[in-house]
Amino acid sequence: MGGNIKIAFAALWLFAALVSSSGKLLAQPGTAKTQRAVELHESGDLTAAREQILEALKETAAANDAYSWYVKGFIYKELYKRDDQESRNSHNREISVDAILKAIQLDSEDKLYEYNRKALKYLAQTYFNDALLVAGSLNKRNDQEARKLFGRYKELLPLYEPQADVTPYEVDFLGRLASGYRAIYHNNRDSNYVYLTESISCYENILRLNNEHYTANYNIAISYYNLAAYRISKIDYQTELFDLIVIQDECLKQFRQSLPYMLKADSLRPDRKETLKGLMAIYLSMNDTDKSDFHKRKLEAIIGGEK
């Protein structure tokens, strides 16, 4: 089965709405220096607007004013969009988030609720997009960066959308991360074994969120099976008898680990040919020819029905 069965995962999305985020700052009464910052923003001078709002917030009246913090958050959001939208470590983005959160804290009457919510939603979604992009080009140095970015998104989501369910986003992120870890493992299966275990761990976390997730079950099964198959392929005439016995025992254990996940995947999508091929191979590897033949007949029936 080795490389014949592809590792698949659900399609992922980026938030397309980011490009259309409004650059229009809400105008309302505030301190004189805050109003001046708003005017500078509207004139297009973001650098001067930033300096002005920082100056404004040195005064007690502005420091206790939700609108002034909203203005700071908005200006820094626009600076992020202008200067470092491609930077995953943007200070402008973090400063903007912190200012918006401060504005929400001070806005006891929720007068700015919708404006703060929209700004925070935009910023949070940039963290999610960055998390997916990093996970999609995973290497040995950036996996923690991907997790940190997604963690920030997960932290912010309930603050602008309290009833939102983060589960589908977490499932997508973990799936992308798992695929990235598998790619690292396959670059050198002898020295990168730890990355296969990280991949399996990601799929297991998906199953904790949704035990009925076909792809996570299927991919865990494939991972254990292929690990055993690879170890068997390394056996040659130089392998010592004692080592051979140990390898065979370990591989049998991995085939057994694979089986319940493949059975679960089969129960979720009983007519999928790749799952039936997996069950055929697993049972055959466990010397259970009756069950292997049973799934072979099911597969043949499906293929015959397609002709």
C-alpha cells in the first residue's frame, strides 16, 4: 500500500474579506488631540496620525476615553495594511489589537461595539491566514510559529463573535499542520520519525474535536501502516535473526494500531475504494486472509458496478 494511497485532507480557506476591509475611520466627538489624529488619518498622513494619537493618549482624558483607543487601534490597523501586511511579526498589528481591546474594555455603553468588532475581526482573520500559510510551508523551524499564530486567532475569535464555533477552523489548521509534518518526515524517514508522531498527534486532536472525521481516521491508519511497511522494506539478508523478530513484532503492533482507524474510516465512507484497499492490505499484513479477501470482494463489486 506504501505510496499507492494518497494522504488527503479537507480543502482549506483564507478569509477573502480581508482585502475589502474599510479604511474609513468613525468620526465622533473626542479630545482635541484625538480629533486632530482623525483629521490627519483622513488626509492620508498615517505617520503623523500615529504620532498625534500617541501624544493624545498621554493625557488623562484621552487615556480614559474608549474612542481615543479605538482611533489608535484603527490607525495602527491601517499602518499594518500599508507597511507590513506581509509580515507575520508585525508590531503594528499587535499594537492595533491591544488598542482595540482597550477600547472595548472602556466602551461600557457599547457605543463603539460594531466598529471595534469589525476592526478586531479583520485583524484576527489575518492571524488565521498567516497560520495557514506557515503550516502550508512547514519546516523544522516554523511549526511553533504556526501554532502561535493560530493560538492568537483562537484567542480573539470569541471577543468579536462570542457564539462562534472555532472547531472547523481548528480542524482545518490541524489538518494542514499534520500534512506539513508528514512532508518533513518523508524528506528523511530514518531521521525524521518524530515528525510522523507529530502528524499523528495532530490527527488525533482532530478526532477529539470530531470523532466522525473521515480523513483524520484514514490518515492515522495510513501513517501506522506505511511506517510498518517501510520498516519491513528495510529488511535484507544482513538483518540479524533477533533484529528480524523484533522488527516483525513492532510492525505487527503498528498494523494493529492502524486497523481500528481504517475500520472507522470504512464505517464513515463504506464505498470508498482507497479505504477498502487499506483494509485489504492491513489484514493481509496481519495474515488474516479471510478478512483481506472479504474486502477485496467488496472492492471488486464497486469497481464492477462502475463499468
